[in-house]
Amino acid sequence: MKVNEKRDIKRKLNVINYARQIGNVKKACRYYGISRSIFYVWIERYKLYGEKGLINSKPCPENPRLRTPKHIEEKVLYLRKKYHFGPERIHLYLKRFHDIQTSESSVYRILRRNGISRLPANTKRRSPGPKLILYEKQTPGHHVQMDVKFLSFKNKEGRPIKRYQYTAIDDATRIRALKVYQKHNQISAMDFLDYVIEKFPFRINMVRTDNGHEFQARFHWYCIEKGIQHVYIKPGSPNLNGKVERSHRTDKQEFYQFLDYTDDVNLKEKIKEWENFYNFNRPHKSHGGLTPYEIFRAKMNIDIQSQPKSEV
């Protein structure tokens, strides 16, 4: 017997016993906030079936023809258990990668029916804090945010290894460029800028960074030489580079926690695969399920051949 069923039986027995104790059904019903007609239904069912008769039952049996097919339910459970996706993202992935049309509410009901509607404690979202006003540029390349994600691995001998993921994200389309370096300095930052210029399918007007040592004078003037403005965000205000910061959380949740690190060559190959998947295949919630490159094509009204879809 489920906990909620035991609780329901206990409450109804309390009402019945209280009515017998005071000898007045009307006062007992008023005290517990129920109608007398419901009270008499409970009494009748209790006489016929005992405590089991006090368990709430559905007004009609579940129609198996209206239930989500088993193969869809299995895909929903796989995405939840493997990637800890919520109903909205599961809905987007089913639509894009499996051509399955199902609503977020249906996904939630499947999760709830299988007892996994709540995420584990270590994967729950933190409180968002005060609500911020978010701004989005409309022209690709007008504003590019750049930052560094610190990585920590262990080699085959178990010794710690530090690596640095340089990230750039376009404010308008969310197209990203990623590259991993062994050193965290301005030389790496300048090399990464060249990579971003080569990778992005549009001209970059401005790069915005924090005040880290890797983005100081040499990097600043290197941007100027490339015809790109370089601006710093206000110290202690990472929310001003919120899109790149949020993308690093996506890296952690959807890439690094599933990465079996072996060596630098493998890491560079994997990060390139993840970069392509993010840009061409991954449905983006802020874009209504479209990918960054689909948004880019829509904004520029041009035809760019997309990468083939990946399996999930």
C-alpha cells in the first residue's frame, strides 16, 4: 500500500471515529470541512470493504489505447536517466532526432508514473536569484562573448592534469567555437581568436571578455589589429557575459560528465565533435528547439548546408 493511500485511510477513519465519539455527523463534517453526503459514502464503503474501501479510486479505468506507446516511453526514460533532461528538453530531442510528436505534459506524466519526476539532489537546479533583464543582439557577429573554462582530469597514472577550454559564443545566434589549450595565457587567447575568426560564418564586430590576465594588453591590441573591438565587462559581474557562462554549464552537464578522458588528442577530437553537435544538431531552448545554425540561416536568409544529424 502506498504512503498517500495510508494517509488517506487514516484521515477518513479520524472523521468516522470523531463522528461516532460526539454522536453528531453534522458537527463532525463541519469540523473536518467535508459534506455529509461524502461522509455517508465513506461509511457505506467502509461497511462493505473495510479500510480498502476508503482508498480513493479513479472514476474510470485507464484506457491503454490512450497511453503513450511503450517504445516512446522507453526513449523518455533513457533521456531522463542518462542525461537528466527535463520534460521540455526531452520533448525537443524526441521531436528533432526521432520525429516523435509528444507534449511536455505527456513526458512529465511518464516520468511521474515511473517515479523519476524529481531529479537527484546533486543535479537539481540552484535558485536563480534575482531576475535579470536579458538583451540579445539581432545581427550575427555584432557581439561575441569569450571566456575560459578550467578543466581538471587525471592521466593514466592517476596524476592530475589541468586544461583550459576557450569558448566564444555569438550573442545573436548562440553559435559557439571551442578549443582546449594546455596553457592559460595571452598567446592561447590570441590563437583562439584566430580560430574564432576562421570558424564563425560572419564578420565579428566586437569581442567581450572579463578582466582575466589572458585578455590583457597583448590580446586587446591583437583584436584591434584584426579590426575587432574589444571591451571588458565590469569586474565581479559575470552575468554581463551570461551566455558564455551558461554554455559552460551545458558543457559540464551534457559533455564532460560523460567524457572518458584518455589523452589530449582524444580530448581535442571530442571537443570538436561536441562543438559541431552544439552548433548543428542540439535543439536550443531559447530558440524554441532550433539549432544555432538554423537561427543563423533564418536571420541572414541564406542557405547553408547543415551537418548530418547525430544519433541520441
